[in-house]
Amino acid sequence: MNDSFRKIGGSICAPRGFRCAAVFCDIKKLGTGRGSEKGTKRDLALIVSDWPAAVAGMFTANQVSAAPVKVSMKVAARNYARAIVVNSGNANACTGKQGLRDAKAMARTTASYLNNASGKLDRFKRSSLSAAKIVAHHVLVCSTGRIGVPMPMKNVTRGIRACAPLLAGSATAARNAAEAILTTDSRRKEIAIEFEIDNKTVRIGGICKGAGMIQPGMATMLAFIMTDAAIESTALKHALKIAVGQSFNRITVDGDMSTNDSVIVLANGLAKNREIKLDRLKRSSFQRGLNHVCLELAKMIVRDGEGTSRVVTVRVRGAKNQQQAASAARAVANSSLVRTSWCGSDPNWGRILCALGYSNATVDERFVDIGYRKPGSRDILFAFRRGRPTNVVLKRLATVTSAPEFDLEIDLHLGRGEFVIYAADLTEEYVALNKGDVNDPTTLGG
Amino acid sequence: MNDSFRKIGGSICAPRGFRCAAVFCDIKKLGTGRGSEKGTKRDLALIVSDWPAAVAGMFTANQVSAAPVKVSMKVAARNYARAIVVNSGNANACTGKQGLRDAKAMARTTASYLNNASGKLDRFKRSSLSAAKIVAHHVLVCSTGRIGVPMPMKNVTRGIRACAPLLAGSATAARNAAEAILTTDSRRKEIAIEFEIDNKTVRIGGICKGAGMIQPGMATMLAFIMTDAAIESTALKHALKIAVGQSFNRITVDGDMSTNDSVIVLANGLAKNREIKLDRLKRSSFQRGLNHVCLELAKMIVRDGEGTSRVVTVRVRGAKNQQQAASAARAVANSSLVRTSWCGSDPNWGRILCALGYSNATVDERFVDIGYRKPGSRDILFAFRRGRPTNVVLKRLATVTSAPEFDLEIDLHLGRGEFVIYAADLTEEYVALNKGDVNDPTTLGG
């Protein structure tokens, strides 16, 4: 790849024409406005494009999808969108008809306050924000947090109202938004790159939150990616599908799929490159740029997984086909026993072979290779080769497997199917974080 | 059911005409004969039927099956067998051609020493053991323990030789065999029942070992069931399939499927009931007796699962069909997040709904019921009903979920599919037990 993506600051505010803001409005209602166990960490954010932006979204495949997912799916199916309202602290999931009403109300309220703000504030008068009235069906809604609890709509409305006048295109504003979407994540996840298309500088910036539980709803992944590239809506939707398939859909922390997972891209065209259409997408460096941003964000999620002490890149080659490679990689990456062994730096190829054996992939142990590699290194240390344990010394294997990240290289030698998945170990901390305490109702679900 | 199964002692020696013995022969070769970290716990057992016995076996579906499984599958496909040789401490898995040679040698050696013993020992002269020569293909072989390590055949042979003259039909002998097959199990698992068929008293006795890891191979389940019922081999094979489908295939500790799982039944006919044929099986109380024994043994395995602090009976009703019910139940029972919540006594219906949503079963959250029940009680405490959280007080739910065992009752209200699975929670102890220590090679695999 000859693409030169330059890393820049500012994350979602790096591309031209995006503004955001975030506030604390006590979505968890733990402290009647005086903050939660995380103090007054921001819990609601708005992200706005000055211009109508091509929109694409990918959402959880879970049949039990949350109300905001239902609302956002409809918006993302359109050609253009303008804004995203997102909260942490409440997932608005399993909340029935009221939940759907609340999610729709969040979109409506956001549109309304954004229009008000654009009238009142000088800086918006000069932008296009005042040019076209924002309507509810141009607003995407995302929620993450506790499940089965009605949205505290009073607080939410207050938050949106407080947020609208604060919208800014600064790195600080982007950082605040990156903070607002976090739940049990231990750190913000931000990235921005720039590169050239048609001699125009195009920027892509993104933030995300990972598989964190919030007292305890369920692991939710949210990612928001803004770009000033000019790209047709159809091409953008296609590009996102490709990028997510190679990134967010390739990570696993605990094998659970959330009700709220959402990845959203807005592309407002302010880079003024020749509009990218579907037929030019493959050759365009935009696709590679988006792939890069998604993969980097996805890896940040695994690294910051709950209780994660070790990240393992599981690569399966030589499966009969790609689907079988994926099945084999997922079986390994989701095996409790394999993940637990990683936690102890244990190069336990036996458990790996066992997981391969019960996967949906065809496996013949006589041909299997299992090896370990330092990330970036060329050398694979094989523990098992062509159906036999090698005579590699355990200590040498352990120098690789005791690092915070390593690659697991599996070759089934049965075909050309290949798949990579980014996985996390299973630790005592994961259990401790998620088990709740029956004597402290705020730690329990339902 | 009007069957009256009387619980009796003696487990596998309760049925007439079965003898067993067990010794310590240092299969792990940790201490050059001076014992392992478990002291000199017995690690090799022989189980023998005085008469040729109808045989049936069910084995792991893992494509990577261990050498002894390959050998025993062939024996179990025959009409008759005579003996089982089983060891703990080494799984003889992923050991290639040598492993297969070793497993076959174990069968041969067993046959040879049994024939010798029957010649030498008075009590066997009187039994049929001397009547028909035992040959290798009448001997089933089972191994559980560490993976990828060659079998210490010298020790194994010494063990078999030492075992053969000790064969006895006593409760003590059965207890010793039940001990010999254990790995990290914390206790022996034994059962025996008797009941009437054609006015003849029939006995079924069984022992098993559970999902325990051995420094660290992988979870392996072994079960040996002896009965003096007279039953045709075809009928026995069918009966076992039914019984296993409702018991051992309905338990899950960590969702990993071992390379060595084996369930074996021998039926020697000494109860002298009219031989049960396939067409009479359904009406026969033998099937129900076998079901009962298998289910009780399976439940013992879950209760003694690694780090298990809580056993949950997950019952899904109202799925579109039985397959979907099974898929839904398994998704719940294998979800890391659900299992972790159980560990904290947390009635977290949100995670359960989430797992249902990503299962292969059709789920419409608007119709879903999720409730909790004390085992044996009639009352279900619903936490979620028809798509809405109920207003049951958390404290009341917690009185059920904080007991060592409870039932989780899920109704999808979409059809008549029903499935029950017996599951365990995920605890910090599970991780601690399985993660190994890279500084202590004896705790590592491979």
C-alpha cells in the first residue's frame, strides 16, 4: 500500500465542518444531579455536520435491538443526515414502546435545539447550519448503558438543551464527546488521519467506546466516524460495510453481542474532492483510509476490554474457505479455556487444537500448525507442527506469550481460507467487574 | 412416572457380575513413583464384566479426538465387550501415531493380564471370566489428563499388571475406580439404582468424572455405567443415545468440548430379565432407569464444575421448535456475561435477553418471559414478562438467585419448542484454576 495516512489531532473535529459538544446531565440519576460513581463525567454528546452529510451506519445483528438502534437504522438508510445525539448511562434497551417514543423524542429535541442554536449563535449564522432546517429524521440516536430502565427524559432534554450552544469544532470539544460516550472504558478512544484524494486533503476522524459494562447493562460498542470527503451515499454505505467487516466485526472480548452496537459515518464533502462514486470506490484511497480508522478504533476496544490483560491476534490460514477460517478463529478466540490460558501467559496449544476441533471448520490434526509470534516479527515459533508437538522449549514460547500482545498463527493446511480476529484474554478482573453484588442494587441489572 | 428406582450403594459394582480395581502407577511421572501433587491418588482402573456384556458408547464430537477415543469407538460398535481400562493424568490426545499404538497396547495388555489373572485366581475360576478368553478388541480404553504428552507406557503396563489381581466386586473397589478417574474433580461421582423388570431386580450403577482440567489438558468428561439388565446390543446403543441426549449433552460448564469425552455402558444380562429388544425399549423401565442414572451423573458434573459456585437449570419453552429452544438455551448458558452475573447472584435478565437475541433462535422481545424459580417450587418469579420488566422487587428475585441452585424459566411464546440445559456460573476461581503459571511449567499445557 502506498497510501500515506498522516496521523493528526482533533479526532472527529479534524475533518472540516464538524462540531460537537458534551455535557453531564446525570442520565443514571444516581445523585439527583450531583453526579454518579464516576463523578460528573459527561454523559451526553451532540455531533453535528455544518452541511448535510452522506450517512452510513452498521448496527447490531442482535434480534433484541435497542430503541435508538431502531431509530438510527432508519436515518442511516437515507442519503443524508446532519447530527448524532448520544448518551451513556442508559441503553434504552428492552424498554418497549415507551423506549421507542423516547428515542424519537431525543431526535426531535436535538433537531429543535440545533435549529434554535443556529439562529442565536453568530458562528452558526455564517455556517450552513442555518441554511437548511434540521429535522428529526436527520438525527441519529445512540445510547449505551443500563438496560431495561426508562430513559430519564427530563435529564436528557436538559442535556441536549445545554449541549447545543456549546457546539465547537475544537480538539477539546472532540475530546469531551469521546469522554461522554464512555461507560466502563478506562480511556478515551480517538483517532484522526489525513491523506490526499485528487490533490485535495481529506480527513477522517473517529471516536468509539468499547465493550464496557455499565452497572450492568451489557457490552456495547459505539463508533462515530466523521469525514470531509465528498462521497456518494451509496458508496459510503458500501465502504463502511467493507471497513466494519475487517475491523469491528473482527474483534471479540467475551463473545457476547450487544443490543446497541452501532457504527456511524458522516461524510460532508467539504474536502471538495471529486465525489467518490461506487464504481471508483475500490481504487480510491478513501476505502483504505476508512479501513485504517476502523481497524485502529477496533483494536483500541480490544486493548481496553474489561479486565483485558493481553491482546491476541488470532490468524487462521489454510482453512477450506474463508467462512471456515472465520469459524475456526472465532472458536479459538471465544473459548473460555483458551482465553484463560492467555491470561496466564500459557502457550497452551492443546486447548487451541481442541477449540479448532469443535469449530465448524474442517480440521485434520495431522496437518495443523500452531505457532506464536511477536507482533511485527517475521519469525513464528511453532509449538505444534503437522500434527506433532515441536521440541521448542516452553521458556522460549513464554517469552512471546507473556508480552501484552502477541500473534497466534494457525495453519490448517487444507485450503486457502484465511481470517484474522483480534481477541482478549479472560481474567479474574473480568469476572469481578461483571459479577455485580447482590447487596448493592446499583451493580445489578434488570 | 410410576417407576420406583431404589437408590442403592456400590455404584458400578452394584449390578451382578462386575468387578473393578484401581491403583496408583504415577501416570504423570511427576515424582518418579513417589506420587504427584495429589499424592498417590489412584490413576488407573480396570472395570471387568464376568460375562460378555452388550456394549454401547457415545464419544466426543470433537474432530480432534484422542487416540483412546478412536480405539474405544471401534469396540463400542461391536455387540459385546468385556472390560474397560481407564487412566487419569494423561489424555493421550494429540499424540499422533504413537498415541494410537499406545492406546491399542493398553487394550492388549489389559486383555493379557485379565486372562492371566483369571487363570491364577480362585474366585475367577468360578466365574465365567475363565470361560471365554478376553481379547484386545473387547477392551475399551479411556484416558483423561494432560494433552500432547506421550503415554508413560512403562508405568501404564505396571499399573495394569498390578490392577488385574485386585479385581473385586465390592463397594470399596467401585469407590477406588471412581477415585482413579478423577482429575481436578473435588469429589467422586457415583450412583446406583435398582428396579424391577419382569419381576427380576435389575441394577444400574455408574461413575463419572467431570469437567476438570489437569495441568492443564482440557475439560474431559468420562462416564462408565454398568448394568446387569439383559438387553440386546442394538437396543442398548439406542437407549444410551436417548439417555445421553437428555443428560450429558445437556450440561455445560464452559462451553468447551473435550477431545476425550466418552460415555460407556456395559450390560451383562445377569439380572436374567427377558432380553430387552429395540421394539420393547420404549415401554421398558430400563430406558427410564438409564436416563435417571445419566442425568444424576451429569448433574454431579455441573455441581462439581471448576470454580462452580452456582448451578442453574436453564429451561426454554415456546421456541419455534426444539432445535431453536436448544440454541436459545445454549446461548444463555454459555454467555460469559450471563454466567458471570450468576456468580454474583445477579438476576440480570438484560444479559439473558441479549443472549437470546443473538442466538440462532427466533426471538421477539415483545413476547418474551424471563423468570426465576426455586428448584422444586411451583412459583415462577417473573423479572420480565411479555416484553416488559415486571415490578418484582430485586430483593425477592435475589432470594432465589443467591441460592446454590435455581431454575431460569424462559418462554419465547412463539411455538412449542422446549429444551433444558444444566449450566454453571463463571467465577474468578475458574480463571484462577485454569490460567496456569508461566513460572511453573507443570501448570502449563503443550
